[in-house]
Amino acid sequence: MAEPGEPLTERELEILRYVATGASNKEIAHRLHISTNTVKVHLRNIFTKLEVVSRTEATMVAVRRGWVAVGEVRTVSEEEPGAEALQAPITAPAAPEPPLPWYRRVFLMVAALIALAAAALAWPRPVPSAPPAAGVLPSRSEAATMSAGRRAASRWVERAQMPTRRAWLAATAWERRLLAIGGETPEGITDAVEIYDPATDTWARGTPKPTPAAYIGAAVLGNRVFVPGGCTADGAALSVLEVYDPAADTWATAASLPRPLCGYALAVYGDRLYLFGGTDGRAYLDTVYAYDPQANRWEEQATMPIAQALAAAAPLENAVYVVGGYRAGQEQTTCAVYHPARRTWSSCAPLTLPRGGLGLIPFSGQLYAVGGGGWGGYLGFNERYDPAQARWMPVETPLLGEWHGVGVVLVDLTIYAVGGYSDDYLSLTLAFEPLPFRIFIPATER
């Protein structure tokens, strides 16, 4: 995997010079006789090594370092994956020029910055399909380094599809039912509440969430479902705590979060709700908050070892595991264990693959990590953690390439995964039985 500050390869320099001419991924692929997916992988490595987040910034670095002459720079296309940018025909990039005197370099750099700033203001910008949360959380343009797809044969079984296709939703189990709340759809942030009954394989609608939000989690305490914070349509983080009563199909509010928060990891331990990390819309956070429903009060806990968003959390034995995550353009393999009784942290074996926007389920003394992958690597399998062996092992996945923002829930002895993003917003409902249980009745003699 590329690291910040590493030198670019000859191929990466070649692609960067084409980027500076305004070429789209498709045009670069055609010129170099490679696939568009390969171009995307190279671009991701270029962005990481140069520590930039856009084609325009990468071009500015190329001009500043003398890899591209100012006369070669055209309007840079910040295209979505797979989109065809409408650009003028490109010409082969020139070889790097010898270093110029410092005063000419300064002049050219200032001129290039002015030209690029003017072009950026004049060029029409596409509307992002995901709230970028001030650049902290990833947008759709950062996903899918490789094509996503379905696995031909899998133990995952497809059930009735969720009525609203969406990602970054909250999902939880209540009374042997699955609740899907809020999230992001192709049309924007939603307030939809939909309830799945595995016994009848049907979906029903509940009263909409008062505040539409995405990048949220949900958990049951007592007979109520708690949904903290989230991101709004404009990417702002929320501090609201909304509480759903599924039996009455009504919503109420409880004590606000200590700060606006979305993209957190959520878990229930004992009689309290725990939130780990996330973002306030400006920065990644290492904060941990515990909510006491009896006192209706939040309390700050020991901070996380690393500030990040889009991790997943789940209780196991006498601790809470916080796994995966996303920060600074990279998915994480991190695994940390929080001990609420002592308010201390310990480490656990890292994931095999970096994953952000995953789900984490405790089952039969083990943990199942479902989804994630696609921003920093290819999703080829889910994972299972065995604390006795202190290692992660592959578990099959029904989707390949990428699968972000999926809602993952355990109902009875079955793991359900709903929605998420994999080349598009999904409405899939997928069921997986971790263990093939069978009941044997021994024969008896008369």
C-alpha cells in the first residue's frame, strides 16, 4: 500500500502528467492501454503519496515540483468513478524539464495557482451524492478502486428487498425484527423507518424519524431504540438523541450529545450506550461517550488510541471491541478493546483487510466483521475473530469489491445485512447463518 511521502513511480508520473492536461480516466486508460480501474488505483496511490485529495491539488504539486510545465495545464476534471469527462483531445505529455532558476519557479508557481483557482471557480461542479462532512468523511468519488460485483455461489441468502435503497443507515434488532432507520439514498438523506419480519419475509413502514440523518447507528435499551447524532444533507453533524418506541410507533427526544457527532461506532454494554470516535464535521475524534438511560445523561470516558470515523463496535465477554475505521483517506485495520469497568484500552489483532463503514456482530463467543473495503483495497471476504486464537479468519462475502455503510444485525441465530453502497445504493436484504445447526435425536432401544 502506498505511504505519504513516497516517490512516484514512472507510471504514476506519466498518469499525473495526463491528469494535468485535463484527461479523464477513460482517456488515460485508452492512451496507456490499461483499464480504467487500473488508472483509479494509480490515482489513489498518487493522492496518498502527494498527500492531496483531488486532481487539481495533484496538478498544483506537479507544477510546483517542475514535473509539468504551466503551458500544459488545462482545466482539471474532478470526475466521479466511471464518468466520462468532456475534455478536448489530449496530446502526449512532455518529458520533465530541467530545473529552472528559483525566481522563474516562484513566478510560474504563482501564475499556475492563479490560473487553477480561476478555472476551479468557473468550472461547473457536480452535486455530491454523499454529505462530505467538510471533507472528513469520504464521498462517492473516493470509493470503488475496483469494480464491485456479486459472488456467484454463497451461503448468504437473499430475502425480500428493503423498500428504500440506502447506505449509512442505522440498523438494530427488536422483538425478532430488524429495524432500518434513516441513511443516505440516491435522492439524499432520508427519515425512512422500515421494519423487517424474518418470519414472514416482509417489510413494513414505521413512523419516519423526526430528523433525517445518515452515518448513524441505533441500539436497543429496554424497549426503546436510541439513535444518536448523524449527518444532515449539507454534511453538518447533529447532537440530537432521538428515541423510537417500536411498540407504539412513536418518537421522542432525550439528552443531547455532548457535541455534534456522526460516523461514530456504537455498542451497548450492560445498561449503557457507548459511542466511539466519529467526526464533528471538522476533525476525526478519539472521544468516547457513555449514555445512562435511567439518568438521561452522557458521560465522557477514556479516549480511544486513535482518532477516526466509520469504525464498528460490539461487546464481547467483559469488553467492547472497536474495529476498522477511516481517517485521512485511508481505511484502517485497527482493533482495540475497551474495558468499561476499568476505563482502559488494550489492543487486539488487526483485521486482515482495511475496512471502513463495516458492521460488527458478536456471535457464539466470536466477532463477525461484515463489509467495508473499496477505498483502500479490494473486498474479497468478510472476517471472523476468534479471541482464543487472537486472530482474524476469512468468511465469505456475498458482494465483492466494495460494500460500505451496510446495516448489520443479529436476529435469533442469523446475521442480516441490509443496504449499503456497492457501485450503487442497495436495497438488498441478505441472511447468513454462521453455524449450520442441526438437531440429532438418538435412537433408543425398546
